[in-house]
Amino acid sequence: MKLKFIILFSFGLSGSVMAQNAMNNTGNLQIHTGASVTGFGDFTNASAGTFINNGTFYVKGTLSNSQSSMSAGIGTLYLNGSSAQSVAGSQIFKTYNLVTDNSAGITLNNDLSVSSTHTFTSGLINSSATPNYLVYESGSSYSGSSDSKHVNGWVKKIGSTDFTFPVGDATFERTTAISNLSAASEINCHYYTPTQNIYNLLPPVVLVKPNEYWQINKISGGSAIITLNWDHSKVPMDNLLLADILVAHYTGGNWTDAGGITTATGDVTTTGSVTSNAVNTFSPFTIGSVSFILPLQFLSFTGDRRAGTTFLQWVTENEQRVDYFEIQRSFNASAFVSIGNTAGRNSGKKELYNFEDHSAFQGIAYYRLRSVDLDGKSKLSRIVAVYEQSYLSNNIRVLNPAKGEIIIRSKIDDSEPSNFVLYNAAGKTILKGTIQLMAGADNVIRLPFKPAVGIYMLKLTGSGKEYVHKILID
């Protein structure tokens, strides 16, 4: 059934009307206190129509208004469709109370105004790029917002009371708050990722959060204080000193200090917030700092060769803004090539990574890591050396540990001298020379200096063979 209201039409105190398909009001439609109307399809309030809701109005399809100077009434509007809904029309749709309950989402192609309370029950509210706004009038409030139910787009707040904007993206709610307004104001807010122009900085700001910011625009009114927050589980937070965090304000083509030093509270590895000074001009805001991020640390990097595979493992700390780790290999400890990448996790906590190299080789292979940040800067780890066990000779034994000299015992006599190279754990040559191996004797390589205690590699080449031995120098 399609209802077209073209005359004065009122729903009484206890009445209930259910309509299917579409409802098109071109006359005077009033829903009185205690009455309810359930529209299973679209509702259009034409420019010639007058609509007042003092009861309960359920719309499951498109909600459209072209009536100018519409009254908010004192009733409740439910947008509770089972498929995606939209708000349309040429004039703002006004309601006293609002309940949004559509898991498929609601799109604002027109402004939607709330005068009293808004209850988020399910689903995102998306605003078009026009922009169109979810408007909270003076004295209004909301409840129930979360990651799965908030505004992915523009929110407008009118009045002089403190307010937290229920904004975010398609995945997370990322609120921001205004407080201590000096006058009744009209302020708009939209959440964006990533942050723009992150290298345009004015002292004392030395960096800004690269992955989120809030566009806050003042249409009219006075000054306000801005409170920004971080939630490391949703959007990674930089590993900063709490005392150095501030609110950064993009103005004049640069990110500037809007205050907040000493106001930051929380933990950069979990959640926290920072509050600005009173600001009179509004534009993009994000979290900034007067100090640089604590640097990435490679707590350990180890390699082990087993059954034709190199097993690499590394542990990091203070990992922030790392795009990826590039694993590099060399067979001479100087010319390295990339053999794979592993994405950074940026948790700010200790992280354990593993990588396997299944390439076949003889002798020694050297590995290192190159951590690459989101801005392209990079850092190298130490070098680790591994050797292929299957190429060790059963005819040669190196005594461990070595103290002041390296003793080699051989089962056969060398027909000619062997070349030897002693490498440290980083693959750096610390000693080289020649030695004639004799069977049944202690073949000695004397150390002309005292190396640091640790693991070393001794490489012997000669008579068409190559032997690699791991040595503990004590």
C-alpha cells in the first residue's frame, strides 16, 4: 500500500499506523504524543508538506525532506531498516530524539538534526562529501557509540556546552572533544587518515602523528579547548615521552604548537589523551611532540643453519613507523642482496620475528636486516654468519675453546699449504694467513692479539676443498 498525504492528517493519542512501500506527504502530517507510524519503505516530506512528529516514527527506507523551516517536534525518529538507508532532500530533516539501528548503515545525502538525544544502536552513519552533517543542536547529546556505530563523516555541534564528537572511519571510532567554549558556537568535525604535510613543522614541534588527524572547523562562535586521544590497539601511537606530547594545529601551511605540554596522560603503548590551550582558529589537529621517537632497537639477531635451511630470528623494541624489514644475504660479507621482506608490527612492545632462507650454498653466508620506516629512512642491523654443516670435513678437528691460539688436528697431510681466514660473528675478517696441515700433530695458528670472548668462524681453503669451523675463543 502506498500512502500519499494530500490533506490535513493527524494520528491520535493512541493510534498506530503501518504503511508499506512509500509514504509521500504533500499536506499536513502530524504524529501526536503516544501515536506511532511504521513505514516499511521510503518517506518523503515534499516542499508543500508540513510534518511534525510528537510521537514515534519508524522509517526503514529513504528519509527525504524538502520542507523549509521544519519543526523538530517532541517525538522520536527510528531509522531501523534492514538494508542500507539514506537521508535525502533539499532541506534539513529535524527530529527531537533519534535512534539509528541499521547494521547495513545510513548515508547522509542531506543534513539530519537532533535536538535532544541520539541513541546509537547499530550501524555506521556515513556522510557524503558535499558535505552533509549529522547536526547536534544546542543541549543535545548522544549515547551508545562504538567502533561499529559512529559517524564516518561530518558532525556539527551547535551551542556552548562541552561535546565529544562521535567520529571515526569505517573501522574505528576516534573521538575528539571540545570544552570551555567562550561563546555559543557552530563547530564541525571530521576524522581523516593519514595525516597530511607531516614534514611542514614549526618549532617546537619536531614531529606529528602520521596516521590520523581531526579536521575541526569553526563556523561561528568563540574559543575552545581541544582534547585529542590515542588508542594504540586501533591506530599505532608513536613511542614518545609522555611529557613531550602536545596538540599540533595545522595553520599557515605548518603544524604548530597548540599547547598541551604537561597535560598528556596515559600510556603511549595503550591509551591516553592530551589537551590544548584555548584556541580561536580551527583547522586540522593531531598529536605532536617536541622530541623525536625513541629509536628502534634490535635487541638480538641470530642465525642458524640446519638441514639446508637458514633460520633467522630477531627481537625488536621501540618499534614505531617501521614499514618493513628487508632481509639481506651476502657470501663475502660486503655485497648484500635482498632475499625477502617482513612487515613491521609497530606495537611499541618487544616483537619476535622469524625468517627462513632455503637457498643452497657452500661455506659461509652472511645475513643482516634493513629496517625501512614509513618515511623511507632505514637502519641496518649487525651481521650474522652461518655455515653449511654438510660441507665440514670429517678429517679436520678444531679444538674448542681456543685460548691465545687455535689448534687444528688433521687426519691427513696437506699436499700444499691451506689458506685460513678467521671471522668474527659479524663476518669481519680479523686474521688471515696460511698453514701447512700435518697428520698426527697439533697444527697451531697463534693469535697475535687477544680477541673478545665469543664465537668465531675459521675458514680453511686448499687442495680444492673448503672447510668452515665454528670456534669459541675464551
